[in-house]
Amino acid sequence: MGLHNLTSLFLVLAHVVDIEDVCSKLLELYSDVGNSSQEFFRRRMFWKAILALCILYVQRRIDISPLADRMSILFQEACNELQHSRISVDSRSELWRLFRIYLEGVQDVIESSEQFDLHEDKLIGDGFQDLLNLSRDSELVYIFNFLQTIFTKHRIAHRRILQCGGQVSKLTGLSNALWKSAYSFVKQRCSSATSHNLPQLADVAASFTLLAINFLPGQNTGIRERFFDCFQFFGWSDQVDVNVSCRFLCHMLPNQSVIEKLSSDFPDFERSIIKSWFRMAWYLDSTSDCMQELARQISKLTAFISVFRQANTDVPDCSNCPVQFIKALGRGYTALPLDIHRRMEYRTKALDFFGDVVKHCTTKDSTNQEQANLVYNLAGHILKYCAQLTYVKSNAYCLFPIILEKLCLPRSVLTSKDLPPYLTSSLKQFLHLFIQGLSQLDFRRDPYLQRKLREIVIHHLPRFQRVTSVVLVASVSSVHPIVKSLSSSYRDAVSDDASAFRLHLIEIVKEEFLRDFNSPDSLKALSFLISVEENMKNPVEISKDAELLLPMCLNRLLVTGNISEKELVTHLRGLLLDAYKTIPSSSPLLNGVRSALRDFLGNIRLYQSRVFKVLESVALAQPSLIVDLIPFMTEAVKSYELRKDVAIDRQLGMNYFVFLSSLGEAGDAEKVKLMQDKSRST
């Protein structure tokens, strides 16, 4: 207590007598008393007193070197104690009480100074770098806030000196101290896996980059970075965590002096910034505050605006901006004239914006659902809207097949039925985008595209179709990603390309799941087809599907004994036949289904009267189709009668007569004709 009172007395005297003499006497007293590392109370008192004297020195424009040198030694000793591996929790806590005293005191000294020409920079010495390396994240936040205060004071002093026409060289001591003590640590920490836990890192990185505009690191700092080196590293280096780069660019881009400096040092900087922003979109939610702010700044860049202008599209708002950018790139490419050189040049620039897509498609944390969704969403939109841009048939290493195989058909999909939950969820949400990308290419003539589409259907249709009866079809299969991929067919007007793709995909489903009557996934395939047809609006398009599917439906109704399958097939057949209600009987659209029904009559040889039972349901739904079939049915029955015994012939003929009775006047007329033929033959 006596030492505390004595210290207070010396500080009071320092205000009224020779301060340097008082300071000398006080330091002698502290040297005599000693500085035991265990007496933290005494050390805190020493540190507060010395820092208070520093403030008085600065206020009276006296060089603080003696005090700063002494304080730096004490600070370095405390940092050395922190390095001990066996330091107790209590000792660490006490040391950090000292460090806070030091940081607050140095901050007060800096804020008291006007020109920084009294060796204030000595207070930020070698020990400061040690403290950074030894601090935990929660402790680093305190240090970074301290640094930001010093940077701000330095910038204010610089502006004031310029306004007064003074010498800015007075500020180089403090700027060099900042470069030497903190820059290397900040640069290294921005590359670490845990940098996203410290948003203040980006703030300090931005301050160093701003500092480099007017105050480059001196020779004695060991730092050789220039302004553009700093901007390039923190702004778009792959070594730096995207969270840091995003926040860093949000600080930098609104600053006019930064833009002017970039324009003079690196005229093509805008493309690199856009590329960096797109890299962030693989890892950061575009709706987050930081990404939305960055999107606002990016949307002002000339290079960004030109992409949308070339696509004849307005620059979008900040929400979902990366997807809008992808769409604009794709539209810009398709709008180009068929000039191979211009298209190659455009493709090169667009792919440069996308960056290292293969690297980004390999998620850092494969169990992170949010991260996987970001990757699948962005990659899916690239394939959907930039399919022609990313697929070059002559280039085995083009982007389209790499993305498709890495995300939709990875080894885990091809070799295992059970996928990790994150992968299953992402595929279910975004697989339709990849398939829609395939539909934009020449799948009809490209064996590779045909093969990949078939693999997607084989592996993913059963994976997401969880139905076992017709009751569940609508509720489950309506969200199936392959059903969603055919959305272009669910309009009133369907393009020829959309129609051709749908028919091609249906043909794959039919061949892979419905050719074999014992296929374990046939119910899922039928449920899938029902979902597709239920979403269709154009009867002409449904009639095209019917040419492919109606024969399969009739054959399955003829053979199957499975009640669930019969329900599904009956429902599908009804959807297909309903389309013909609005189509005139003279339309050539009916030719295909008529041909299919004629072929179905060939089953009489094996199934006799069961064929008519299947056709009865067709007659109820669309009588005109069966009426047109009467001559061919009669011919099939007569042909069969020539080969079989009388008993069977009589039963088949009787069933055929009953069936004709259900066909109205045309059926009755055919019955009369058959009876007359029979009379003449007898």
C-alpha cells in the first residue's frame, strides 16, 4: 500500500515539477523494489505508472524513448512467461490483465500524440509479435481492436499533416512498427482453416492494404509487399479463406482511392474481383449480409455490367446474384453469331470467371449439408444455363462432363445404394438442373451424353421414388428430381427440343425398368411415369408418350397378377388415353396408337380372351380407337380359329361376340356380319 501511495505522489509531482527528474527517480525506485514475476499487483502498478508518464511526456512534447524502452523490456518479459507450456490458468489470466493494461495504455499514448515524432512507435515492439502468436482467438479480438484504433489514428494524422502541408515522414516510424509487428501474423492467419472465426482479421488486412497506398513497409521491417501485393493476396488468393476475402473486399471496393490505385497498377483488376466473388459463391450463402454487400459493390463494376449488357439483360439485385450472373453468361454465349473465334474468346473469358470449378466441387467438409447445397446449386445452374459454353465434344477435359460425373455420378453413386445423407439431400434438390443441362445439348447424336443420361436414370430414379401403391404416387413422386427436370414439357406450348428430350428419357425408363416383368423397380418406374403425365397439359404431347407407353401398359395388364402394379398401370393407361378425347379421330396423331393396338392383337395366340378384357377398358375410355380396330380383331380371331380345336374356338368366339356388344352400332354390325359368314359356311 505504501508503494502505491508513493507512486501516486510521484505522478502528482510530475504535473508541477521537472517531469524528467520525477520520472528518473520513480524508475530508480522501481529498480530498487524489484519486479517479481509472482507479484502481479505490483507489476500492474508499475505498468500503469510508466504508461501514465508516457502520456504526460507526449502532452509536453518530450521524447518518450527512455520510458518506451523500459516498457518494452517489461512487456517482452511478460510475453516470455506466456510461452511456458506449464503456465497455470491463474497465471495466464494475470498476465492478460497486464497485457490489457499495456494495450489500453499504448492506445491512450497514441491518441494523445499529434505527430508521432516522439518515438511512440517503440511501444509497439518485438514483444507485440510474440503476443499475437501466443494468443487465443478470444484474446486476438482484443488485439485486433487495438490495432484498428492505431490504424485509424494514423490515417487521421496523415490527413491532418497533408492539409497543413507538413512532413508525412514523421508517420513512418509508427507505420513500420505496425508492418513489422503484425503484418506477417495477419497474412499467415488469413490462410488458416480457422480464420473464419475471426472476422476482425479482414478488417486488419484491409487497414494494412490501405496503409500500403502511402506507407510501404521500410527496409528494417523484413516485409516487401506493395499495395497490389496486399490487395491481390487478401482479395483473391486461393490461400485466403473466402470469409476473409469477402469482408476484405467489402471494405476495399467503396474506397475511391483504392479503385484509383488499382486502375493505375492493374487495369484488368475488375475481372479478378468478379472471379474472386464467384469463388466465394461456392462456399458462402449469397443471401448473407456480407455477400449481399459485396454483390452491391460488384454490380457497379464495368466488367460485370458488360456481361449483362451482352446478354441483353438488366443487372439484377443482390439476391441470388451468382445464379443471375451464370444465366447472363449463358445467354451472352448463345446470342453470339456463329463465329468460332468470337465464341472461343467468349468461352475463355467465361470459364475464367468460373475459376477452378473442379476444386470447388470437392467440398471442404463433405458432411456439411449447407456447403454441399451451395456447391450443387451453383454447379447445377452452370450446367443448365451454360451447357453449350461448358461442353466441347472435341475436348475430353471440358467442364461439363467433369462436373456431371463428379457431382451426379461419383463413385459412391455407381457402387453403392446407400449414400451419405448430405449427398442424397443435395441430389434430390438439384439433380434436375444437371439433367436440364443435358437437354440443352445434342443428346440425340452424342453417345457420351446418351450414356450419362441413362446412368443418371438407372441410379437416381429408384433412389428417390419411394412408392409401393397408386395412393402414394402424387405425394411422393411429384418432387422427384427427374420429374422436375422435365418442367419444359409441363406447359401449354412445348418446344420440339423439350418434347424430344422427354421422349428420349421415357424410352430409357421403359427399357431399363419395364422391359422385364420381374424388375424390382417396375413400380417405381410406373409411379414416375404417372407423375410425368399428371403434370402434362398438352394432349398432343401426351399422345406422343402414349405411342411409347400404351403397348407396355396393355401388355402388363395382360400378364401381371400384382394388384399394386395393376393399379398403377391402369392409372397410367387412363392418363394416356384421356389425351385422345380432344383429338379428332381423323388426326394422324392417332396412327401411332392404332398401330400399337393392332400389334397388341398378336397376343391372342397366347392369352385368347384375356386380350379382349384388356381392350374393354380401352373401349370405355376411348371407344373410337377400338371401333377402328374391329376388322383387325375379327381377322385375328379367324386366324386363331384355323389353328385350334373346336372347344377353344367356340369359347373365344363367344367372348369376342360379348366384347363386340360393348362397341355400340359398329359392334352390332360386325356381329351380324360374322353370323352371316357363319351361315354361309354351314
